[in-house]
Amino acid sequence: MDAPSCQHTALSGVSQVGSMKGYLMISMKKSVTVVLGIALATALLASPANANEVKNTAPCERRGEVAVAKGIEYKCSLFGKSLRWKKVGAAAAGAASTAGNNADYANVSGKISIDGSSTVAPLTGVAAEAFQKVSKTQITVGISGTGGGFSRFCKGETDISNASRPIKSTEAAECAKNGIKYTEMIVANDALTVVINKNNTWAACLTTAELKKIWNTGSTVTRWNQVRSTFPAAKMVLYGAGTDSGTFDYFTEAINGKAQVSRKDYNPTEDDNVTVNGVRRSAGATGYYGLSYYLENSDVNKAVQIDSGKGCVTPSAANVINGTYTPLGRPLFVYVKHESAKSNSAVIPFMTYYKENLAALAKKAQFVALSAEQQTKLNSELDAIKKLA
């Protein structure tokens, strides 16, 4: 899905996230702008197209988004069959947890360009927005998808690339051809979540073989009783990630055995909200997206337990960490370009800030925090990057 072009607009006293399908834009009083991915699950960001549109029970567009207007926090919530702003209360002061000494960043300046996975964008985007508040930097975070992000990264167009899967050998070769060296860093964990309609009482647990039967290339499954004979003959409507998405790559490889191998007669989208609403509207619908977005929408979608051969397992942070939620538990990455670490004086301070606040940011954005082993590895990788400067 191509992202529409957008113009940065300065607003006074209001943070803004436009509800465009390709990009979300945040404009702040300091005239700094962050372009973020779609599924921002955080109260640090606001979402109205215009501050005057945000008031109690006024229509809104993206469920779960949070807006701050005149010191009051509102959340876009489901009222009956429509989305409307709901007053939460007085807005919290300040931004994300800011571990460490923010004074260290006060004189950091420069521009950082980030692109890639829409799944990782909420995490990196919140870090970017918070870092700009304690520094003089300008950071853009695009959502071209993991593959689109690597394409730009390996051409030298961006400093950091968000990814919901590891870099492919073909992408790594392209980077090498262009002299782009980088460090891969795991910043959080996620669990791809298969969802069904709340009224679906039959598919509480599906085996990976049944998921493959539904999603594999050439599949002719159109009704639930074709998956399991005891299921009703309800019509099945499918929603899933677009083909440029790392989520699509990961799901197809984990379930169908090879990345990008999938039936084509489904509703592809880079916007998880489309899947949420599609599944909500049809009793026989099913789809998949990240755990963090499911947690924001668990009252209108139902998570399916996954049986990979050892019994049914619920998608959860605990089950990702203990290794039982397989094969849909996954790490999330950022890739840092070495030349940017050397020549862009803002990159290392930003990544340091990102790492220092990672646990709080991951919790806020509802991702699964790093294990102790992953955290130790991240510390070592960041120390190595610092030596490049």
C-alpha cells in the first residue's frame, strides 16, 4: 500500500496524529515533527486532525487512539456501532519514562531518518517523540513496511530501519553492494495473534496445520466446516497483512513454510484497524495482527489459541517469553547504519535514550519486553556502535 504524501503543519499546544492510512503525523510546539506508523497504542500521542474536533462523543476515526485537547485526554472508543471520542480525564504531564539524565541530551541536534515496519513504528516512534522533547533533534519515522524500509536503508536513504523480521540475504547483499554496514538490534518481542469474531464459539483453538489449510497458496477453504468437520458451515472472510509487511513475511513463513507464500483471495491491508473492524463485522471472519494491537481491541475481537503440537496456547507476553507460543512469537528489530553512527551526531544519543527507556516504552506500547539475555546482548551491541563515533 502506497503511503500518501503529507505536509508538516505546526500546531500550537496540540500534538497531532492524522488518521491517514500511510502515515501519521505529529506536530509539536517546538516545531519538531515525527511521522509515525498506524497502530500507535500510547497515551503519549494525540490523534485529531484538528484540535477543535476533539470533544466528548464527537466522531473519531481510529479506535484506541488518544488525543489531548485543552489539557483533557480523550480516547477513541466504540459507542454502539460508531467510533467516538470518550473523555478519560486530565492529561498526564510529561512524556515517556526518561531514565537517566535528560540534561545529557539537551544540546543534541540533527536530523534522523527512520523507516520500515509499521509494527515496530509505535515503539520507535514513541521513543523519537519523547527524545525530541529533551533534545534539539528532528526525527521522521515512516512505515514503508519491513521490505520497503530495507530497500531505502540499503540505498543509504535512512539512518535506522525498523523491522518485524530479520534482514533477508538478498537485502543484506544489496546493502553490501552499496557499502552499507549495520548492526541488528532486537528491541522488543511480539506475538502474532490470530483473531476471530466475538460470536465465533467454535474456533477457540486452531492447529498450525489448520491455519495452513486456510492460508496456504491454492487454498479453496471458504467455509469453516472445510477446516474441521465439527465446525459450522459459516462463510469465512479473511483479513491479513499486506505483502510488503514484515508481519506478512513472518506469518507466511511460520504457518505456510515459506515467506510470501499465501492465498491471494483475502483482504490485505497495512492498517490493522481494517482487520479489527472487518473481523468485528462478520461472524465468520478471521485475520491476524500483532499482540499489542489485539490488547487494544480485545473487546471486539477474540484471540485464537494456537496448537503447534503440544496443546493449545494463548497469545500472551508470558507465553512468548517462556517459548510456548510457537511458531507465532517473534522478536522485533531496528537496524542502525554504521556510517550514520559515525557522521550523524544525533544517532548514538538517540539509540542510547531508546535503550535506557526501552522497558517503559515497550510496556506503554504493549509489546513484550526483552528477556535478560536479550537485554545484555542489546547493551553490548550499543557499546560496539558507540565505538564507531
